[in-house]
Amino acid sequence: MYRIINVSLKGRTGLYQLTIDRDKIYKIEPWDGSDGEIDGGGMLLTESFVVPHVHIDKVETGPLVEKATMNVYQMGTGARDAIKAAAEVKKGYDEDKIYARVKQRMLEALKYGVTYVRGFVDVDTAAGLKGFAGAIRVRDEIKEFMQLQVVAFPQQGLLLDPGAIELVEEAVKKGADVVGGIPWIEENEHDQLKHINQVLDIARKYSKPAAFLVDDAPNPALKTLEMLADETLEMGMQGKVEACHARALQLYNESNLNKVLNKVKLAGISLVTNPHTGAYHLPVEKALAHGINVSLGQDDCNDAYYPYGRCNMLEVGFLATHLLWSMDEAGRERIFDMITVRAAKSIGIENHKVKEGSRSDLVVLNEPNLREAFRYHREPRLVLYGGRPVATGT
Ligand SMILES: [Zn+2]
């Protein structure tokens, strides 16, 4: 048992002390001025950060393919073409190189206070299981410090890429944590529906959650999120499905948008948006108003689709406060929940909250409040995973 003294907490005035018992928060009380093992210096203590969506096998590959892909993806004019062009990079895939890139990125994420990551890895006929094998090695090596969930993700489609579904199933048998899908890139609605069903079938067969990229282009005719909600309900998989991107929803008319969001809520699907990676994004306020769990993803770290990104979720949140016009106090709190509590829920981590009895996955920031934390988006001074200090800032 030990104590963290002299910290601020969100939404409360004054200074607090926390007693940590093994991996749990045992007690939270006003600081009585006494000494403790860790002195927070009056700074903000919060839940640790969570990345609910990032393409980890592609980190640091950006300069190899940037010219062919970046603009077409971001403006949405040819997102399908961008994905085809970006696949070039996979011809040179090498397990050891991917292992090294993923490991470096995850260790840096930890420095930024991230203790949970859902990492999507291309598993298809171009990449085979090379990226997957590299990511699994990292996951197992870092498990004492943070949790990396590996998603077996068929980036080039299933009907468009014969053989990919068998590779996805093989990856699941070899220990993938999540079954991935990308139905919107299939050529027609019939194939899109088939794609969704194939992914959900494997998820159900192996009792895994499923994570999809849906409607990732500014085309209001795309409706794979709606199909996914229908099928999730049909197969009784409520609460086990995450859907990322959904950029097309920005162009839906009001009644169609409400219809789809109602279905998403019923199906218990969590949505992940990445407004920093393109000109269009999910209507976040609307989705939240429907009671849907919405969070912010990193999506990319220096790859074909986005040139920056460090898995620093305060940086992602800083950008989102602009892009979603959420710079007042309530807006900042909403955005902060989307990179902590809500992001955790999206990947199946419940009760990720600073409260007595919760697991102590925590950060002590270098700032006393959210306003300053977003302003500087620096690394925390301390990161705790299951009550153990796993990173200290500069
Ligand atoms: Zn993505």
C-alpha cells in the first residue's frame, strides 16, 4: 500500500490524496498535508490514456508512399484508390522491421501516458501474417506495462481479396485479440453485407470482439454502419462491436442520420472518430446525444494517410477541441473523456475511472487542469499501470 499526495482531480476543487492497494485505488480523500510516497506537486491526476484505433503495422511508413495517397484520402475524393496505392508498402513487409517499429511506437505511447491500445494490423494476401506476427511479439513483451490488443484486419477487403478471410481466421487461432473488417470498400451492398457476416461469424465462433472501419469516404450512399448495426442485433453481439471512421455520416440528411444513430445505440456499437485525419468526420455531438459511446482514435502515426501522430492522446484531444469546437470547460471535459473513459469502454475496458475500487491505471500530468493540459499536451510526469509506476516524464 502507498499514497499519492497533493494532486488535483477533474471537476473537484482542492487537493487530494489517493491510497493505492496493489492494483486498485483503495481510498480518495482531501489531502491532509501529510507526507506520502509520491508527491503530485498539485498537478492533475486522471485516468491513463487509451488509443481505441490505430494502424500499428503502418507506423513510420509515410514517406514511402505519401505522394500517391495523402491528399486523395484526406479530401475523400478517392479513398479506395488511396488504400490500393498504400498497399504497395506491404510488398516489402518484414516481421522484424514491423516488430521494431511497433515496439518503438508503443514504448513512446507509454511515455505519453497510454496504457491501452487497440492496434489494427493488416492481415491480407499482400501482407500475409508478417505484420501480425511482429505485433504479437510486441504485445507479449510489453504486457507488464500496457495492454496492446491486436486486431486482425483485412485492409484490402474480403470479397475483393480472396484468401483474406482464411488468413484472418488463422490469425485469430494464433492469438489475435479482435477480429477486424472493412466492409465499405467492397464493390456492392451484397458483398458489403457478406463481409460483415463473415467477420461477425468468426468473432462469434472464437468469442472475440469485432472492430470495423465503416463508410470511410464522403459519400452519403455508403451505409455499412447501418448494415453493421442490423447484423450486430441479429447475431446478438451487442456491446462487442467497435466501428471506426463513419465519415459519410456527415453528409446524411437529418432523418437518415437519426435512423442510423438509433440503430447504433440499440446495437451497443461504440464509434471511434479521427477528425484530424481528413476533411469529413462523424457528427460527434449528434452521436453523443443519442447516448452512443464515442471516442477519439489516433488512426495513424506517420503513414500513407496522415503525416504526424505519436500516440499522444492529449495531442489528438487538442486537435479535436478545435475541429469539434469544444474549447469551453464542458467541451474540454467531453473531449478528455473521449481519450480516456469512453475510449476504454470502446475496447472492452470497463470502469476506467478515477474512483475507489477501480484499477489504478493513472497518470499525474504536468499541468494542474485540463485547460493547461490540452494547451501544452506534454507527457505526464508519472504513469501507473495496475498501481505500478511504468513511466516517468522529464
Ligand atoms: Zn483507420
